[in-house]
Amino acid sequence: MTPGARLAAAIEVLADIGARRRPASDTLKDWGLSHRFAGSGDRAGIAGLVYDALRRRASSAYLMGEDTPRATLLGMLVRERGLAPDAVALLASGAGYAPSPLTEAERGRLSGGSMDGAPPHVLGDYPEWLDPYLARVFGDERAEEGAALSSRAPLDLRANVLKASRDEAAKSLADLAPEPTRWSPTGLRIKLRADAKNPAVHAEFAYLKGLIEIQDEGSQLAALLAGAKPGEQVLDLCAGGGGKTLALAAIMENKGQIYATDDDKRRLAPIHARLERSGARNVQVRVPKSVGNELADLEGKIDLVLIDAPCTGIGAWRRNPDAKWRVRPGALEVRVKEQAETLVRAVPLVRPGGRIAYITCSVLEEENGAQIRNFTRLHPDFSVEKPAEVANVLGERAYMFTKAALTSGEGLLMTPRRTDTDGFFVSLLRRSA
């Protein structure tokens, strides 16, 4: 397919997403199945255009003066990919299967359109209803924070130190030119061009042999900041596919015991193969029971309960840009309720002097600081560890990390703009002895 034909296909897919209100991944899959002539490179190129358009949907529509799939794609080529108007005109030429030629109005918008006077939610490319929530956290900087959440994420990997050092893992991936991450001592980062497809990391020797795991640096840091120590009894209460469970096993040097569970056993399905590949030997998976409590024998015995809480996922918008246009106010209310219930569920499991690490991939105060304040009000035997002390596990990086992150009396908040990671909130709660 020609570049122009890919652009036309992206406009078609974006229109379908809007019409049927389906996730972008499902819509792109359907398009590929009904257009089998398109090769893998074509499908990846079209997907890249669609996801970039979703990242910059609000600002692109503002630039073009209309919120249509065509306008969004054309505006995105300027806003996200930095193309000159003449370059856009070459793609939308009307030749072959390319989109119809630019109108005079479109040329004028691409050449002289301005973002002056645009409201924060447009400049930050996020839903307007979220503006007061983001203002509560970031104030006048919310547009910049939103724009950073709308950028394309790099590909981050975690070296599995149970099998290889970071340097050894990097050497095995030399063809992908990975670089050490800024904060995580085991992280590697592969930077991608705006129009580049993600490399097939799952087919790499290093991945197949368990030397690396795909994990955002922010997620790696969240696991580190939990402060698990070799020999401890640790419970990953919302383990899902096991990303943080595997990180904990490496941090604990395969010593002690990790119990991994989730209230939805379907989310646990990938964990078994990942554990086998990683070489983690101190993990016991507890599948939830239809009758009885699978954690009853652990009450009062756990040194650390890690809660990777269900949340709105706003901090992961860089990796899932269509999710931000599908999230609704009602979803926030549901997630806040689930978070509070999960925190309460952890309480009887924690031994005196033990800890709860509360983690979200959200930047909203309702899911983060407010949740912690409510919990400590109801459970006064738990107190919040000071962020500076929590960050000490990062060693020489700790001071600069606390300067980069947004700290509060309840915990640490990472954002793409501040820490160049996904958005993560981490709070460490200690029970009185």
C-alpha cells in the first residue's frame, strides 16, 4: 500500500471506531481480516496513524476546525508527526487510493491554524469532563501533563536479574539499541520513531529465555518502592498477569515467599508460563475459590501486601490512547469503591509492623491521595511512610527522583512529564507493631 492509501485506511478505521464505539485494537483487527491484501507493514503503519490520531484527537480537531475522522488524521500529521502542509498534501493527493485532495480551507488550517486560546483540555488532549480533576492535581500545568500523557511511549524492558544482569540483557538485544533507563537499575529502554512499529520482542532470544520482561519503567519503580526484602512473606493481591509478581521475585532474590492472587482468576491465566520462563521459584499462585477464602491461612502473617489497585488507567494513556475517550465519570466512582474494598481486604492479612504498598496507574486525587486519607482515617493503626524514605531503595537516584516526582503526605506520583514514565502513584502504609 502507498502512504496515501494507508492514510485513507486509517480514516476509515477511525470512522468505524467512532460509529461502533469499539476499542481501537478490535476495529483494526476487523479491518485487517476484511482487507487481507494488506501486509504486516501496512497494518502496523495504519495502526500507528490511528493511535496517533487518538492521542491528538482534541487538538487536531481544534486545529482543523472540525471533529471528523479526516480532519483528525490530517491535523495529527502536523500536531504529532510534525509534517509540513505540503507533505500532508502529497499524502492526501486523490491519486490511486489516497484520500481526496486538500480543500482550500484544509490547506489554510494546516498552514495558518493556531492553538492560541485553546482551553487546557484541548491543549492536553483529554476529555473535557476530566479538566477539574486534573486541575486539582496539576493546577495550571494540567495541559502540559495531559500532552505528555498523550505522547507515544517508548518500549521499556526489565532485565530479569534472576537470569542476567542489565548489561548482559542489553548485549543480547544489541540490534534494538536499548539504553539504560533513568531511574530503574534493571530497566532498558528502546526509543521508537513516531512512525515506527514496535519490534517483535516476544520473538527475541532474550525474551524466550526469560532474560527480560516487557514492563514500563514506572511499573518497575512501583515494585521497587514497595520495599520487599529477601526472606519476607509477600502477597500480591491484584497480581493479574504477574508483571509485578515477577519483579518482586527478582527483588527478593528468590528468597522468602510470594503469594499471587487476583479476584478474577481469568486475569491470572498468563502468570504460570511467565513464572516458568523467569526462573522465579518463590511464588505460589492462589486461585480464588467459589466457596471459602483462599487466603485464610495467611491472616496476620504477611510482611508486605502489594495492591496494584484497579483504577481508571489514566497513567497508561500513552500505551492505550483510545481508552481516554471511552472512560466515563461513572467508571471513576466504580474504581474508587473497588479500591477501598481492596484496601480493607488487605488489613487482616498484614502482621503487626507489616506494610501495604498501594499502587495505581492513575494520576487522579480521588484514586490516590484521597483514597489513602480515607483508609488511614478508618484504620488509625496504619501510617503513611514518608516519600523520601520510600525512595531510599533507589540509592543514589533517590534524591533526584523525589525532586522529579510529585510528592505529598500520602505518597509519590510519577508522570510522563515529570519522570518520563507512565503515570503511577505509590503509597507505603505501615501497621503499628
